[in-house]
Amino acid sequence: VLEVEADRMVNASIARRDLDAEMTVVRNEFESGENSAFGVLRERMAASAYLWHNYGKAIIGARSDIENVPIERLRAFYRHYYQPDNAVLLISGKLEESAALGLAQNHFGKIPRPSRALRGTYTVEPTQDGERAVTLRRAGDVQLVSALYHMPPGTHPEYAAVDVLVALLNHVPSGRLHKALVETGLASSVFGTERQQREAGFAYFGASLGQNASLEGARDALLRVLEGFAKTPVTEEEVDLARRRLVNDIELTLADSRELTSVLSECAGIGDWRVLFLHRDRLKKVTAADVQAAATRYLKPANRTLGMFIPTQSPDRAEIPPVPDLAAALKDYRGSAPVAQGEDFNPTPANIEAHVIRRTLPGGMKLALLPKKTRGGTVVAQLTLRWGDEQSKLNRAAACGLASGMLLRGTQKNSREELRNRFDRLKANVGVGGDGGSVETVRESLPEALKLMAEVLRQPSFPNEEFEQLRRSSLTGIDTQRSDPGALAGLALARHLNPYPPEHWLYTATLDERSARLKALSLAEVKRCYADFYGASDSELAVVGDFDPSEIARLAQELFGGWKSPRPYARIPLRVAEVAPADDVINTPDKANAVLRAGVLLRLRDDNPDYPALLLGNYLLGGSSDSRLVRRIREKEGLSYSVGSFLSADSFFERGSFGLFAIYAPQNRARVEAALSEELRKALAEGFSVEEVEAGKKGLLQSRQLARSSDGTVASRLASYLVLGRTFAWEEEQERRIAAMTPKAVVEAMRRYLDPAKVSVVKAGDFTNVAANPDGPSRAN
């Protein structure tokens, strides 16, 4: 890999034919972004806020730039910037340090330093001299109001206070924005973000609300909070909670080598990889006075750009400081103690299985425990609850869906805000719902985190105000999908392939049905779902990472052993309905990107002898970045930014699915559909070459090995294998079969299960403007 990347750094062929093929792919990526009102509004606001600096320009550029950029400019850009003196190499994972450094030196060290000098930036954005406003009018169903403020460079000493300021504003549910807009019913949700940039960047805040809500009311409340710190100063408690969350996030990043590599790369981009540690240390020293000073200095009207999506001043200026002398700031810097490295654990099925401890508790809960030393002492726990049966769950989907969503919104001992704060103090990332929960934390916090998760599951309080917030948020989420091509295509395909009756648990409701059910739902119905079903009589707990197995087994019995399910559990059968293939078109006006979803149900279970061959066949057809669909539709014809296929099979019932997907410009609908069909039929008719199969086997097996390097993935599989009665030996056997697969076996399995004539297809997009010429031009001339 290093040899390839080193060669590509200075020897890549920037050919006209490559530009011609990739241009339409990148243009399709641009069109995909144009479907998001949130993203477009933010781009427009940044463009208004920045008169001169390129932070006001979207990285992808304008459509005309994408279509018309000269090949000579690309070559000049490549020669100027793709050089070793402008690159940072970060390597993480299982490796020998000295060998890795030797390889880097061998492949990159021999590249000569270029004779040219890199140009520094010189444009400084002038101090903003008054309020600015942007109104975006496009097709859509959810209103947005937002405000953008210029901020100092990410390496400036004041930036830590800005980071804390944003965190105490955007937190849910304790943040000022959530309390002022969501809890009062003015908005469905709020957001706030900033990005640590090399030069003077910005902070961005806002709210989303339903069509019938008052946009002006939400706007006024948003600005009162953001620009009201003079009247309601920052408190020490707010700063303490926000600072702790930010520092905890950095500590978790330091324990995750993959995430750490990404973050260090970003830090190198803004000046020096050590910025991560400098910023962490500065965060720890931030005071309420620092945050108050940042709020009053930057959150003022003259520094604001206001944005509104769909409904139709005084020189109090904010001086933005220049980029500081980072070399001076880091001259005598010394980082804190390194994170514990953990053991060298090889994630093969055999090695995982050799370390797993399984047992069944007196109450019926099944345990799978995989103790090992991990980087930073991290540990992941996955709890699965199984409840109810086909008959008892009739007409309960809406109520039980909201019951699941209510669990983390308050218990008999702690409010929603208190729960979040307690989990934050435990350095725990937690998800809890009707099907159980997961927690990622560190060794010393796991017992308390599990106790708190048990409290959430066993003692929910179902506060009425949180119920109404959840209902409003859910309704807004439904409205967001009403004009989204991807959501509408996926919904239409699911409804066609799974024709369950409306009262069935597995019924796919229309958006209008989902909305009507939510509006008619009462809190009493939600509580009844919890009372009728929740318990741990049929449950599994899997834990992977740094922990004491005996302690966790004892604690699991203490927390869940006596929690009996009120009703018996029986798995709901999955059925394969005999439906005629569909060919549907959904028109979504004013959406630049179209979506295709295709699928067919299969009578297939994952222990079927043909399943490994089908997995490999799907991987070769459209399941990888080097698949036939990607090579043809993205790389050769330049029609789609995202295209592929998928295959899945249930572990209990003979019900699997195969599908195809693509995004594309609406005028390319016919070409994309034809290419997908042609490649599927060609694979079934001719099969795959020996070279394709061998490369595919290697790639598929490597991807499965990589997936097992995630403790969360291993925990999920351990939990599912408990109820299936499987071990990782089953997974090892599956991979042995994949490794022994031949081209003949792959194509024969595909022919037994896949019939192109039975595949249902749904296309969604704005096809009105191309109706007269549906096969319009796909490339700019």
C-alpha cells in the first residue's frame, strides 16, 4: 500500500479520459448535496458571511467549475500540491513500528524535495460590518432557521472557550437552545457546531420546525439565546458539564486508534498534530469568565449571518484575531502520559472463540464475555431483549416505537438531563431502546454504566412533556422524508415487497399513516406497551474489552435476573410474499439528484450451503469499490457517485433479499437502469473470471477480518450467536467455504436464486424537466 501511495503521489497519470469519466461522477455528488436544504442553506450562509476568504466557498465547487475545469489546471494543481513536503503520513493498527518507519522511509524518503515553494495564504476576511440574512426557498417540508458567527482560528488560545461555548449551547437536553426552543414547543430539534480551522472560521446554530410552526417565533427565540449572554451570564455548572464532555470525547478518541489517526490528520492540516493535545490542555483550564468573554465578543448582531429556509442594524463589530504563532505556543509543550496500548489481539474467528466465556444465568439471561486488554481500557457491552409474539404485538407498533424512544428521557430517579450528565461523567456512550441497549466506556466505569442502563430499562418515568417532544420530533422526521427521493423510493419498495396487513408488527406504514398514528397516540398507550412486554426472561448480554468477567456476570444477575417478562416471547415469522415485479416512478420536484432502489425477496437462510457463494457473487457484482457495477456505472460511464448491490439472509427463517441501488442525475435514468440490468444479466450468463473470483475472495475475507477488529461488532455477533446457538467456529467455516469458492460454484448459486425478471424497481427524482428527453446529455461538452 505504501509503495502504491508513494508512486501515486508523484507519478499519477492525470489524463483527459479520466477527467471525462470522473466529471459526471463528481457532478452527481454535487447534485446529491443539492437535495439537502440543511446543507444548501449552510453553504449560502457561509458564502454571505465570507466576502473574500475561501471558507465561504463549498469545497466541491460550483456546477460550472465541475463541468468545465481544464485538465491543465488539474495537472498543475497535482504537481504543485501532491508532494512530500505538503503531506503527512499516519499509520495505525497492528504493525511493527520500526518496520513501518522503514517502509515509509524506503518508499517516500526517496521522493526528492520539489524545487517550487508552497504559496502561503494572504487573504484576511474583513471585520463584518453589519447583520446579513439569507432566505432559501426550495421544495421541502421542514422549516429551518439558523445563525452563523465568525470565530477565531482553531489554534488561537481563545478557541477552547469557543468550543465550550458551543457545547453548552447545543447539548441535548441540557443546552440553552434545547431548553428555549424544543422544550417550549417552538422547534422540533436544535443544532450547533463549529469546526477547528487553521484560519478564522465560524460557529453555526439553528433549529428545525414543522410547516405549521412559527418561523419568526423560533428565529426570535434562537437569537435571544445566542445574543443574550449579557442578561443571562454563563454559569460555572454549565461550563463544568460542557468542558467535561469535550475532554471525555478527546480521551475516548485517544483510545480509538482509527479515530485518533483521523483527528491527528485534521490537526496536522491546521498546523501541527500536537494541536489535539494543546487544545485538550487549554479546555481543562477554561473558566466561566473565558466563555462569557467569548460569548459577548463574538455572539453579537454585527457578526451574525441569519438564514431561513422556506416561509419568504449598528456597527458593533467583532474583531477577529489573526492566526497566532503556533511554533511559539508549542515551543516548550510537553504532552500528558500516553494512553495504555492494550494487548495484541488477533481478531480471527478461532482466536475470538478461544477467549469467549459463555454461561446462562439463573434468570435465563445468556452471557458471552470476551475479556482482553484494550487501548485506553475501553469495553463494549451489548444487551438484547426479546419480547412479545405475533398476536400480542398486533396494532402495537406505534405505541411500542415511542415507548422505546422514551426510555432515555427520564427514570424514576433521574431526569433526561441528569441521565445524560451521569453517563457523560462515566465516559459512556450509551444507546437504549426497546430491543435492549449498548454501552461503550472504560473498565472502571462499566459497572456503574450498566447499573444506570438497567435503571433506564427498568424504571422509566414517561414524563408527559418528553412524550410531546418526542412526538413532535417524530412528526418532523416524517415530514423531512416527504420530498426526499431516497426515502420515498425505499419506502415504496419496502411496501411492495412486504405486504403485511396494517395491524401487523412488520407492516410498512405510509408517511401519512405514520403521522396519523403518532397524532392519535396517547401516553397511556405507550405506558401499556412497556407494562405488557418489557422484561429480561429472553435476553442476551455480550461484553468485549477490558473488564472482570466474574464481576460482570454477578452484576448482570443482580440487575436483570429478577426482571421477568409479563408475556411469553415467540419470534415473529418472516414470510416471502409472492408479488408481481414493480416498475414505479415517483416524481420529486426541485430535487437535482435521483435515486433508484431495486430488490427481490429470496427463500434463503444464512446457513444455506449456497449462501457463501451468493455473498461472494454479490461482492463481485456490486458489493465493493472494485465491483462490476462500480467499474461500469461510476468509473467507465460516470453516471453515479454511489452505486452497488446488496444481499442478506435471515438466520431463523428462509427469507433473504437481494437488491441494487444507484443515485444519478434525472436525465440519466434510462442509462443507469439499463446498465444495472445489463451487468446483472451478464453476471448470470457468463459468471466471473478466475482472476475476479480470487481477488474478490481476498477482499471479502479481509473486510470480514477488519469488521472483527471492532469490539462493538464482535459484541453484536456474540449476542446474536447466543440465541442462535452458534460460536465463531460457524463464522470460520463460512470463511473457509468462501476461500474455497470457484467461479463455477458462484455463478451456479446466483442462477438458482436470482431472476432479473422478478426484480422490482422504484425510481424517484425530478423527472418532469427531462420527460421530453429522458436520455438527455450525461456529460458536459
